[in-house]
Amino acid sequence: MKERTRAMLVLADGRAFSGWSLGADGEALGEVVFNTSMMGYQEVLTDPSYRGQVVTMTYPLIGNYGVNDEDLESARIYLAGFVVREDCPIPSNWRSRANLHQYLRRHGIVGIAGIDTRALTRHLREEGAQTGIVSTLDLEPKSLGRRAAAYPTLDGRDLVREVTCPAPYRWTETTWSLKAGARPPAGRDGGEYFVVAYDYGIKHNILRNLVRAGCRVEVVPAATPATSVLARNPDGIFLSNGPGDPAAVDYAISETKKLLGKKPIFGICLGHQILCLALGGKTYKLKYGHHGGNQPVMDLTTQKVEITAQNHGYAVDIDSMGGDVVCTHLNLKDQTVEGMVHRQLPVFSVQYHPEASPGPHDARYLFVRFVDLMARNKS
């Protein structure tokens, strides 16, 4: 077997891990976080919400079913770097078209394998998410640590501009089904409800679920003026997930303010945070964020507990929003806000990902709830 290239991961606080190169040679800088999903690494890789981050998978064996052309959440890989305990060089799956190393290399993504990801995860839990660097070029921990410490954090950075679409487009693909085969079938462009979706880094499976719920969907860039959206006369407006600090996306907040009370609005993840900021709320940085497919959330309106997929590093301070906003969903691990609804306006949002991908489907009902809201407010 060919000897693999050595690689180093060093955090801003100087903690260093030695392993071997995974994917492209070079260096990757970003905020180091961990994801607890046991599968769905291809969806994680292509989730635009990971822009600016180096993602560590806590599950020890990654790549065992390869990669394919169907399980993409966007057109490319957006994360900065990838960290695994063991990567599988010989995947076994009839849909596989390449192994993980080949896939990362083809997209120019620098990764590292062979490190103790349990130790790294424990360190991040205790010390908090922080900037780090993965390198195959410089293997000196002290110099790498200095560079990682000097790299900007996510606070105050607008990463949405780096992941949003350049122009509006229609989406017609629906969710995957076994009867239809491997590739999700093309949907119809004749859904009863017309939804304009702001792309802050939108995942494909959100769009698929909107179509599945009976929506005609047009996706627009993050900086699209509210007047342009309202001129399309949609039945509802969707605010998508995305990367970075929500408070830094000031143009999205200001345009959302202009949409309040005009049309029903549904927000997910960053869209939830932007909607809350537009309503006068505040957000704050979590110690190490929520990333994975096993977060317990209680729907306070039904007292039912959902196991949810999540990917966020910031949370909403519900107490900063006044009495017009009600917390509807609560994280049972740390009591952070996972959803809200406005008492007067037709708007609601959740912090987690009801479309999952990867993850459980406990919360898919929220897309139906959005359709019901549009039906009640349809002119």
C-alpha cells in the first residue's frame, strides 16, 4: 500500500493532532466543530451552512458507502476542511461512484484522518469551538497554532454572500422515493401554493420538501429586495438555512422587516435567526454549537419530543423579543430556543432542520404547517 502523506490539525489554543492526509494536499483554516451524525457525510460536506468551518465527524468510520451523484445538498462542497478517525478506501454500495478521499481531492478539500476524534471532540466540548488549521505542508505545531489563533472567528462575518445563488431560479424536484429509483424524480411546477425562498445557503432537501408539500418554489438571492419578492405575489415566503453570524447579515434582516405582516413567513436555522432579529430580538454564540442528527426537542404546543437534525453555532435569546413572540420548541439538552411563533403576525420558525438529510424525519410536519398557514392567509 502506498504510504500516505502526513498531516497536522492544530487548534488556536495549541492543541495538536497528527494524522495523514485525506483529500487534497494543502491547508484549510476555519472554525473547528464536531458533527454527531452516524451517516450522511456527503450531505454534511455539501451543506452550505458549514462555510468557514472544519468539520469533525464523531462516528469513527466514515466513507464506507462512498459518494454518489444523488445525495447532494448543494452543487459543491462548502466547508473548509474535514476530519475523521478512519476513512474507508474501499466503499461498498451500488450507488457509489467514488471513495471519500477521491471525492475530497476532486473538490480541492483538505482533510485529515487517523486522529483521535474522541479526544478532539471532548476538547471542543470543554474549551469551546475555536479556529484551527489542517495542513499537509507545515507540520510544526507551534507555527500552525500561531496562524490558527490569528485567523478570524465567525463573529461578525457575513458568509451568506459566499454561498447564495447568483440569480433567481425555479425548483421542481421532490423528495426521493424507492419506487422512482435512485435519483429524486422531477416534481411538477403546478403546486397550489407559490413560495419565494430566500437562499442564504439553502439545502436541496428543504426545496424538495416544499415541493412535496404542494408548493411551487422560486429561489432568490439573499440580497433580493422585499419589493421584488412582493411583486411576485407569493402565497408565502421562506427564509433558509445558511452559515455564519446572523447579526452580520444586516441586509437580510432589513428586508425581512419589510416583509413582516405582508405574507406568511417560515424560517429554518439561519432563517429563524434572521426572522427573530427582524422582530427585534438578539442572538448569541453557543459554546460549541449543535451539529448532528440526535438533538431532542420538545414541541411545547403538543408536549411531544422530536429527535432532530441540527447545524448551528448561534441561538436566539427569546427574552429579548417581548411578549408578541412565543417559544414553541425547546432543546431538552441545554434549554435553548428551537422554535417560535408570533402572536399576531403569520410567521413562525425553527432553529433545527425538519428536512433532516441526514437525520430523522420527526419534524416534517412543519412543512404542512406552513402550507396550512398559507391556506388560512390566501387572498
